[in-house]
Amino acid sequence: MGKTINRLTYSFFFLLFIVLTPIFLLYAGGYRYNFDTAQVEKNGAFYIKSYPRDADIYIDGEKNKNRTPNQITNIKPGRHLIEIKKEKYGSWQKELEVSSGETTFAEDIVLFYQDTDKKTLSSGSTNFLLNKNEEKYALIDDDNKFKITDVEQAKMFEIYDFASSSYSFVDWSPNDQKILLKDTTEALIIFDIGQKEFYPLELANIEKIIWDNQDSNTLWYLQKEKLFQLNIAQIFEPTTHDLDLDKNIKDFDLKDDYIAILYSVDNANYVEQLDKNLNSKQILENLNLGKLKIMVTNDRQFIFTLGSQLYIKNIFQNLIDIPVTSVKVHNQRLLLTNGHEIILYNYQDDWQELIDRSSQIVSDLLWHPNGSYFLSEINEQTNITEIDGRDKRNSVPILENPHKKLYLFNKKGNRLFILTPEENYYLTIQ
């Protein structure tokens, strides 16, 4: 009798071992029985990274022992609510899907201060100019004082007292050492910032003049529908060169190593892309008239606006045109609006995504430097919103009724500079 019981006991535990060992091995390997699907599935994982780091992670309302950045394993497949929290910062949350045996990434999480720190730099202005690298802006205030705000240093520098209100900005040299001004008689003057000297330009009836984006000794200007170069290496004796393009040029623009011209022939309008040696790269026809601005130009893409129309030309595709009121570029992506919709367009891979549609007016857009967020001003409300469209996009209110003239981030993206007619200031937002 005792031997029989022993055999049965041994057999029971042996069978139990045979049954449980694979279960324990599967469990250790990350497999679980999913009662929702009635299947054995391998768990997934989250990889979560935030700026700033060391933020608390909550999954479905439960605080995880790990903090950002971290990989959270053994997550049951399905949808889970992720919340990221840190003291003094607004929280971030999103419902994300985890698939069996895969990792879901949330790497572009930015937390913004709940209470932004405001620093006033000076009085405001409506007469201002952004430099070519978009890291400084000049202004002339109501007292006719010429000031420059350096967004990387977060400082404002008073440069000169113009003593009268007769000057407005035209353009800024690429080395930031000289600024082109225009007085009330339309006369053009170069102001040397370091030397505090004025150099009048003996030019009249100028339709447009801009500084070369790379050479501080060269300006390009349009006069009587002809394009000229002005060399100011010898600033007291500048030399003019007629580019002799033999076209009735209505407008032009420069970017990187290229120039674009808008011209008319027999009431038809054309835009031509050229290199700076004036070698033609391509000609686009049957376009509308309007102010020409190059957004992207290289050997593969040519993207520009004419008035309120955006044109996208890829060498492998036909010309695309989109009505817009504002366009901003970041890497291979365009952020654009037609006044009511905000659209993300990837011109490298040719896809687009509707970010937002509003019955209210979208009056301004600006990329955050990390490319994962953008600033928008809609009906006097300024928000910073994430690009990630999985679940609801997180959006942070920044300003109410801003009446701004200029928004500008520093390169790190932790400060937002704001120029209004009344005040020049910045907000520390991260």
C-alpha cells in the first residue's frame, strides 16, 4: 500500500513538473495567456524617452518603478494609457498600442513648464528684421533706438540711437556685420554695426534688393525688370554688374547656392531655377504672379511660394501646387496652413498628413527646433503641439491674445522669444 502511494505521489509530481516547466519557461520568456484573445502571446515592451529626463512613468494609472529614459518590458499586448509626469512640468499622456513580441517607442516626449518664466528685454516694435541664420533679430523702438536681440545668449544689445524715425530695415548681411536700411525717401544706406558708420548707396528706382546669403560683399537688386549684382568690397566705390539675363524679371530670390527668377513672356509667367553662375537648372511655366520666396532648392527639389500658392517640384514628379497662407521647413518636412488646416508634408517621400482642421483662423506656424513639436497661433491663442498623431496630440497653451509680430525659438528650444508692438521678451518654457 505504501509503495503504491509513493508511486502515485512520484507520478503526480513528475507530471506536474512536465506540465509546469514549459509554463514557467514561457512565462520567463515573456509569454502570457491573453484572456481577451484566448491565446498565448508573447508580451511586448515600451521604450520611453522624455526631455527632461528622469520623469515618472505611469502605465494604465500605475506608477512604474523606472523613470525616463527606459524600456518597460512584459507589457500585455493591446492598448495602454501612458502618462509621463515630472514636478513643475505639465504632464504628457497618450494611449499607445503594444504588439506581441514588439517594442512600441515614444521617444519624442517633451514636457513644458506649467508656469513659464517671463523675462522682459526691452520695449517692443513693429520695425524689425530677422537675420539669415534666424538666431538674432534687430528692431527700432519708438525712441528710434536700434537694438539687437541675440536669442542664443538671451540678451538684448543697444546698438545705436538713430535720433529720428526715418529708417526701416531692408536686409542683413550673412556675417551679421552690416544692415541695409531705407529712409523715407527710399534712399538705401548700409549701416556698419561694429564701426557705427553709414554708407549711402547711389541707387535709385530699386524694385528689390537683398544681400547674398553667403557673400557679405555682394548684394543683388532688381531695377527696371533687370537683375544686377553690387559688389561692396570697396564700400566707398561699389561696382555694379548687369547680369544680362534678357528677361523681363518681376521678382527674384536666393537660397543656398541657387537663385530663382520670376519673369513674363507674352503675358505668361515663368519661374527659373539657376545656380549662382546663372546656369539654368529648370524652368516652370504657366504660374501665377506674386512675391517669390524659395523654401527649398537643390539638385533634386525646388520648392517655393508665389504669393499665396506653394509650388513643389521634384525631378521625378510633376509640379504640385497648394494654396497656403504660411509655410515652414524642417529637414525634409513642410508645415503649412491654408488658414484653417495645418498639414504636414514630407517632400522627400511625398506623403502628407492632416494635423488639425479648425473653423478659426490659423495666423502663424513655427517649428520647434526638435522637429517633433510646432507652435501655432489660432484665433489669438498660441499653443505648442506635438506632431505624433498616435491617439490625441498633446498641446500646451503658451499665450492668450498675444498680438505678436515675431516668434523665435533658441536652438535648444527651451526659450521662446516674442516681439510685440509693446514688448520684447522671452519665455522659458522647458
